[in-house]
Amino acid sequence: MESQQVLKSGEFLVRQITPADIFIPEEFNEEQLMIAQTCRDFLQSEVYPVIEKIDAPDTALMKTILKKAGELGLMGIAIPEEYGGFGQSFVTQMLAAETIGAGYSFSVAFMAHTGIGTLPIMYYGNEDQRQRYVTRLASGELIGAYCLTEPGAGSDANSGKSQAVLSQDGKHYILNGQKMWITNAGFADTQVVFAKIDRDRVLSAFIVERTFPGVSVNPDEHKMGIKGSSTAQIFYNDVKVPVENLIGARGEGFRIALSILHMGRIKLGANVLGAAKKSINDSVKYANERKQFGVLISTFGAIKYKLAEQVIRTFALESAIYRVSRDVDIQIEKNKAEGMDKGRASIEGISHYAVEAAILKVYGSEALDYVIDEAVQIHGGMGYSAEMAVERGYRDSRINRIFEGTNEINRLLVVDTAMKRAMKGDFDLMGVAEKLMADPGHVAETKPSSEGYYEEKMRYTRNFKKAILLVIHGASKTFEKQLGQEQEILNNISDMIMELYMAETTALRVNKLEGIKGNDAVALYKDILDVLVYDVAERIRKEGCNAVNSFASGEQAGILVKAVNSLCLVEGCNTKEARRRIAAKLIGDNKYTF
């Protein structure tokens, strides 16, 4: 771990790393694979057989299953051993999150409990709070919820009206307010609640027990999907919260909320990966059973295209997830070595990678939407029937673009956070961009006389980075402090960054995999990489040109558009045959084994 070169969040825009610097899923150890298998077995034995009842919905059944997961130790994977958990690495936590992600509504309830319902107390709570609550949350004795959103405060979380006032005897905070869209609300024993103390400008965070007088929970909302997940409003009417239940310092709640959202986003990326793999398995199994015109539909080129594209996007997402996860682990260990409290070391390590967390959340949720939409299409009319798993998957998928901050907010965060980190001195973004702007017409790296396969792919990604930097520089110079108001342009740049990150990470993964397994073993992965890079080049080119034409005109626009076009120029590849080879493996295995 120590020998790895680790980039700061967003630094990939201006720096290169080698395959040796990233972690890939093919490096999971036996213990990690065993934990994943335990999660998989739990879904098979406890969740799938009763999924219809769970989605009825049956909140009592959901709570029972959650408690069974706690008894098996699945709720303590991220919790240190001294609080009854297993103290596993962040990579392992993400693998568990991925596996559980195939569990439909159960996944939502489970992740809300183990993540945002438990970890604010673990990461920011004091020793007393950890002993009183975290130990029991880790075992499943208690089920947790997270209460931030209010009717008038969604994406703008700090505008919440809930208020806490210190009692005259100084022993309690008197809490009043309303929360909505609270996952696990119908049965959670503990709630992490955000409110402003007196007339504070920023939030504070409290541990509230369901049994405290004045806490009332509305009936569950009726939802489009994730029907088995309990979602309800909670009201607080003069609730007496003991002062010792304040999490962290007064006024630290907004920071806690933002940090926990970063964690929620990155773990959502893992969740949707598990759901995508489940959808691919459902797709190929149906395609291998359904006949039309006397032959299996898996023999049709149009179906092979869909199956292959499902695989490509999922493989890219998976590559990015575990690259970031190992970076988080290294940052956590660095924080601990510097003397930081174990809980704070973990959340600061996760929060550091805010740019990548937003990328995983957006790219992952949209990749899953593509995968499950095509899964329904492959099923044809049956895909619209509630008899099929893909119908549930389709409805359940849609919430992921809203959860943990909407994709619109997260797209803006990708660019804004990267630029703020650069201005803070984490890396030199504008300096590198300035040099490129000196002669934008000649910044593209051309193909050398001799160039290996991976050298070519990394040359492409370096050129993609230059295209992004030129657009960031041009937009920044044009709008200066008003750039934040140009959301369409920021969206263009964000999409460019996300596509670049997926292409670079996948290239690094395939390169490293070849070093482990040899050239013959990665031929199919090169097909995935070839198609991905070819498509990414066009997507980056289009978004870049759209951005340039939105802030420049005349000669300046012409120069920049020409530069973006040259920087996104890649060799053509036979995408049809590459996709057919990818599909052939999926069809032959009858499940996702990439």
C-alpha cells in the first residue's frame, strides 16, 4: 500500500499514474470474497424468497430480515472490533455494498442503516455515544435512520427549519421540527437528526430515540419503486433530547451532513454496480431462453449490442469504484498515522475524495438506468410484467439519480469541488491549463513511430485531459466568478471529466490485469477498452464543443473547437465485432463473469 502513488481528489485531471498505483477487483483476497459470498447467500436465502412480501410492503418483515443480517455480522463490516464490528477496509466495505446492491428494497434499508444511520455516530460521536449506540447498531439490536431532508430543505440542506433550544436546567435540547423522505422511518429505533440550535446559521446533529416523547412517525409514503423500503415523515414536538446526545460540536452538523453525503454517494456507486450485474444476469438468462423466428434471441445482433453495452458500462464503473476505494483506504491510514481519531480518520479519508464520490454516484446511477432499461427491452413485453425481476429493478433504479443529492447537484459538484481543490493548492489545474492555452492548436500528442497498445490508450486519455483543461480555462476566463451560474456549461465539463475518468481507469485496470494473467487472458477486456475509449472520445468531443460554443464565438471559438476535435481524435475500431465477442462470452457463461 505504501509504495502506491496516490493522487489527491481531482488530481487525475493533471497527473498520470501507472497500473501499479491502482487496485483492481481481480486482487480481492479470500477473506473479501468470502464476505461477498456471505452477502450473496443472505440475499438468496433471506431476501429473494420473500421479496414480494417485502414489497407489499411489510415493514415488520423488513425489520426482521435486517436483524438477521445483524446477527450474521453483516451490519458490522465497517465498524471497528471494539464496538462489535469486523473493522474491515474500505475496499471490503464497498465490495459488501456492491453485493447487497442486488437486493432491491432490502439494499436501501440495509445501506441506510449501516451507512447514514450508524456511521455519523461512529465517525463523529464520542466514546460514550459509540458504546451506547454503535455497538447495538452493529449487532442489529437497534435499527438506524438519518433525518436531514425537510419539506423546504432538500438539496439546500442548511435551509432546514428544525430547531433545538437548550432547556433552562441545561440537561436537554427541546427539539421541534419536521423531516421527510426518511428511509427506515417506520421501524428505526434511533435517528440522526439535524437541527439548528437557537438562532445558529448552521446545523447541529443529535441522536434521537424513537421512544422519546414527542416523536411521531407518519404512515409510509406510497412510492414508484423501492416499495419495501419504509419511507415516512417524522415530526418532533417538544422532544427532550439529552445534551449528551449532541453529535460532535455545536454547529458541526452541516459538516457532518456533507461528509456523510460523500460517503453515501461513493457507496451508492457500489450499490448500483451490484444491481447492474443482477440486471445483466437477468437479461442474458432470458435472452438464452426466449425464442423468436425459431431461434434464441441471444443470436440476434441487436440483442448482442445491448448485452455488450451493458457489460462495458458496468465494467468501467466497477474499475472506477475499486480504484477510488483503495485510495480512500490509503488516506484513512495516513490520517490515523497523523494521530487522528479512528472515526474522524475514516470519514475524513472518504470525504477527501469528494470529486470521485460525485462521479461514481452520477455515472453509476445512470449506467444502472441504461442497463436495467435495456434489460426490460430484452425481455420485451414480459419485461413490463410484474412477474419478472427486471420490472422491479426498473422501478427501483430510478431513485438512485435523486438519492444522496440529485445528479444535477452532483454534476455541479464534480467541477466545483475539483476547481476549489486546485485553488486550495492540492494541484495546479489553472497553471497547466494556461500553458496549453499558449498554443491550443498544437497541444495534441501525435502518434509516435512506435507505440504499444497501452501507450496509445494513455496518450488518448492525456489528450482528453487537455481538452477538459482548455474548456475549463476558457469558461473560467469568460465568466470568472459568474461561472457557477452557467450550469449547462458546468454540466458539459462534468460529463467530460466523468467519461475521462472511466476511460483512464479501465485502461489502467486492463493493463494491470495483463501483467497478472498474461496477454491471452485479456483479449476480451481489450475489446471492452477499445469500444469504451472510442465512444468516450466522441462523447468528450461533443460535450467540449457544446461548451466552447456556449462561451466563445468567432476566431476564439474556431481555435478551441479545432483543438477539442484534434484532442479527441482516436483510431477507429470495429465496434460491431468487438461487442459481438463481448456478448458471446456473456451468452456462453449465461451470467456476468467479467
